[in-house]
Amino acid sequence: MGFQQGLSGLNASAKNLDVIGHNIANSNTTGFKSSRTEFAAMVASAVGTAGGINSGIGVEVGAIAQQFNQGNLTVTGNSLDVAINGNGFFTLQMPDGSRGYTRDGSFKLDTFGNVVTNSGAKVMGYPTDPDTGLRTSSTASPLTFPTSAPIPAKQTTKISAAFNLDARAPDAAGNPAATPPVPATPRSTYGTSINVYDSQGVATAVNLYFEKTANPNEWNVYDSLDPAAPSRGTITFDGDGKITGPAPTPPATGFQLPLQIDPSLNNPNAGPTAPNAPNPFTVTLSLDNVTQFGTKFAVSELTQDGYTSGQLTGINIGDDGVILTRYSNGVTRAEGQVVLASFRNTQGLAAMGGNTWVETYESGQPTFGAPTDGNFGSLRAGALEDSNVDLTAELVNMMTAQRAYQANAQTIKTQDQVMSTLVNLR
């Protein structure tokens, strides 16, 4: 009798409708990956009957296969929304401490500054050097930002300068005996200024003035307009206008000039009578890009590496996963790099709900890396990956599954009529 075949067909069709309904229900779920039902025929066999006639005993669901093709990217404008364009999964530390994976990049910041998913899982990343953005470790850890307290102040250690000193400038002392007389050049003629920061983040202005000496291609450096102030060093040039001094003190490289900074000039907490006061410190003036050409004095770069404390004001995630944070003190620095995971067999991943998967024996162990490295995809900040469900196709599949269910029910009805006919034989 064919009741078994019809019943298996009903079960398989019902399972297919469950899968289609699940896909349709998640057609707007961020990062969702659709599934499809794969059927397999069931055949009863016995030893020695390989050449016989076997009509089969129905159908079974061979597998429910996930489809990990790329979903469309929708721009949201939210800086913490991140989409993966290509291969890879975001790596998560689940609330129970286990590891999970997702394509849903709708991240949030919790009260402790952790980057988390909607289900509370922490997003993993590599630590980076704040200044260069280069990875400092290959061990991933939860990404955390200083939201509960400002970043501490950083004392200035280096000033980078790029400027040109006018090769036509006369001796600053002047020459009243010359015809016509050459007046003295005010020290402020060639000068510039920049703020540096002590260990408490208090700014102190550093003034730099340059005076041409009587020696060719030589300039003295001062930090005060006081005529009695001593020179802080001498800059020398060759005949092509390229800098030749001051020579660096080993093991330093490049042309550098040390400047002594007294924080008590601006910081009321500094000074010899203040307990635990910020100490005077040395700032290195880098002069590698200083020239002496026959054009006007002009400063093209004057930067320093210190800053006062600052609150987090913005976050930007690059294509390579490096997270740049902006602070109220004007500082932008790298706070980490998003880590991605890939698998040899993505269809072997087990779905756990909440847009997350976990690894299984079938998926294999994950391979970790940074976005754009190797076969990993790139990130798109301010965007989310849509569900890859094709709603039109799912509606057509649903109609087909419905017809298959009705047809299997009809076979049971027909078998029932046949059996009724046999029972009623006289």
C-alpha cells in the first residue's frame, strides 16, 4: 500500500514549508542567510534483489542547506553599523564566554565602552598602536572604548617642524658702518610658536625665533625675545640649502635640537613649592625638513605629539577594520582592528539564533585575520548587509510546496479509496 509514500511526502512538504516560512519571516533580518530543503528518495532493498523492481517507499529531507551568498548593502549613516563586503564573519565573545560568529554588523556601545551586538555578545578585535594603527598582537580581545572616562593627557616629547629660512637674510646684528647702513633685524622677524603639553595636559607655549649669524649659512635658535636670553642651538646649511646641523646625539637620528620646557610658566600646580608637581621636561625639535632657500620665511608644518585629556566624540571604521576614534581634544587615534573569521565549509556552521553561528566539526576550525587580508572581504562602515532572501523566489517556492503537499494528500486519499474497494469485495 502507498500510505507510507504519501505520508513521507506530507512530512517532507511540511518541512519544506517550514523552511520557506522561516526564510520569508527573516526577509528583513540583517545579515540573515536563507536555507533550502534538499530531498532524498527512500528505497527499501533486500539482499539478492538488486535487479528486481522496486517502487521506493517515499521521500525524506536529506538536508537543510544554508545559502551564504552575499546580501545587498544598505547605507545607514550610523558609524557603528558595519557590513562585510566579501568573505568572513565577525567574531564574537558570547555572554557565556563561548565564541560565536555573525554577519550582522549593527553594533552598539554598552555602559562599559564595549562594542556589542543586540544580544549582548562582545565584538572581538586586534589591539593596535594608537599612533600608527599597526597591529600589536595577533591575539583577539573584546573591543573597548574609553566612554566612561576621558583619555589621559600625554606629555609632549617631540615637535616636528618644516620651514624655510630666507637665504637672502643679512646678519641679524646689522652693519651700521656699511654704505648704505644695514639695520639690525628684529628677532621676531623669523619666528613661530606652538603649544606643548606637560604630564597634566596643561599647555605651554613654545616660541621659536631664528637669527642669522655673521657666519654664512648659520642661524641661532632662541625661545625668547629677551635680548639677554641664551641661544638654544644653531642650525647650519650647506651650499645647496640643505640642513647639516645640529648633529644628532647618538643613538638619536636626524637633525634634532633639545628644548627644555618649564611647566610652571602656565600650570599653577607646577613649581618648586608644589607637591607632586609636573617636572620640567625635554622636547625634541625635529629639523629634518628645514631648508634655506632664497624665498621668504614660511612655516609649512609645525606639529607636536602631546595632548590634553579628551572625551570620546566619534568613531570611524576603515575598510581594513582599523577603528579610529575622535576626542574632544582634537586627537584621532587607532583603538583596535576588527577581526574576521573564515571557514572551509561555511554550510557546516550551526545556527544558534540571534543572527549568530557556532563552529562544528563539519565547518572546521576558523581561520582568523583582518579585513582585506588574503581572502577576507573589506568592511563598509555606516552600512548593513541585508538578508539574502529572494522574496519573489520564496513565494513561488511556497506555491510549489503547497501543490506538492496537496498531491501527497491526494495519494493517501486514493489509497484509502482502493483499500475501501478491497474491503467491500463480496
